Amino acid sequence: MSHLENIRANATNRDLIEGQLQHLGIAVFMGIGACSLLVRVDDGPWYLMLNTVTWAKFAIILAIVHQFVVAAVFRLQLYKNWMSKRFGDRDMQVWAAIFMPLLIARPLLIMLTGWSDTTPITGIRPAEIILGLALIGVAGYGLYSVLEYFTLPRALGGDHFRDEYAQMPLVNQGIYKYTDNGMYGVVFLGLSGIALLYGSWNALVVALFQHAYIWVHMYCTEGPDMRRIYGTRLTEKEAPPTV
């Protein structure tokens, strides 16, 4: 019996929902808090018949939906082998087809929010542009490291699908020389960089919400999953990085 098969053989329904009530509560309060910081723009441009606050709220809702979809798929796959039973060897391809559009939509919605926003952040545009470019540069290096060294299948949660991914060694190249959380800690900085380039307060609110909220996924969903998949390896040198 493989390691993942052993996890599934001993799984309970409680394992499926571990951390998810906390996830729901935090998502509600963070979402309300972020929406309360949005500034209505009555005379700003509209894109695709939506104003900046509507785009911002859409971006917040999408992020919440995205992370609950990830939580559901990760838990069902880890404990019930749900995706593999339905799609066989194409399970990760199907998952990528669901996951990637939701991920790509995040920066796109921040861009739409910024385009339709006339609410300034600081009003000091040169400083905002320089900082924005710096954050995007760092995020770009982080994304390169994720794709080149960590690899996309692992970033998609391959260790929930295949034992071979769970058995891979620590990544210590690129951004992973400095952090075990290249995607969450570094790549998501690019969202704030986009908001700063637009000089958009509402886009910055969305970007900061999304960056903070991804850590809710880490602590409520991925953290418990990693403890179950890797066990004592999490405290040893060969423990795998998270995305």
C-alpha cells in the first residue's frame, strides 16, 4: 500500500473539514473588512459596464471562491482520491484546467479595478511606480523559480495526487534559497506591484486582501494537509517547501 493509499484508508470525515470552519469565518470577516475599505468613485471610467468598486468586489469574491474550490479538491483528492477516480490519469490535467483560469483571473481583475479607479494611493506617482516595478520584478523572479525549480505539477498540489511528488526532495534553488514559500510569500507581491503602477487605492485593497487571504489557505488547508502527507519530515531538513 502506498503512502497516499494508507492516508486514505485511515481518513475520517473530520479530516475532510479540518480547518474549514475557521477558513469560512476568516474569509467572511476579511471580505467584509476589505469591502469596507473600498472607495466609491462616482465620476470614474467604467469598463465592461462595471465601475471600480464592482470590479474590486468581484475580485474579492473570486479569490474566496478560488480558495474554497482548492480546499475542496485538495481534501477530496487527498482523503477520497476523488479526482483520480473520476478522471483517471487525466486527473491533474483536469485540475489544472480548473485552477489556472481562476489564478490568472486574479491579476486581471486587479488591473480592471485599477483601470477604472481614480482614487489615489499616496499621490506620489514616481515613488509608487518605482516600488511597483520593484515588487513586480521580485514577483517575476519568484514565479520563474516556482515554474523552473518547484515545477507546476507540485504547485498544483501534485503531492495530493501522486506519491512521487510527495517523495521529492527539498528545493533550494532560485527564490527557494531564501524562503520555503516562494508563491505565497513572494509571487503574490506582484499584485500589489500592479496596484501601485496604476496608482489605485481600490486595486491596492484587493491586492493586499488577496495576499493576506492566501495565507488563510496555507494555515487552514495546506498546513494540515502537509502534516498528514509529510509527518515528521516537516521538522527535518528534507521537508518540502510549500508553494
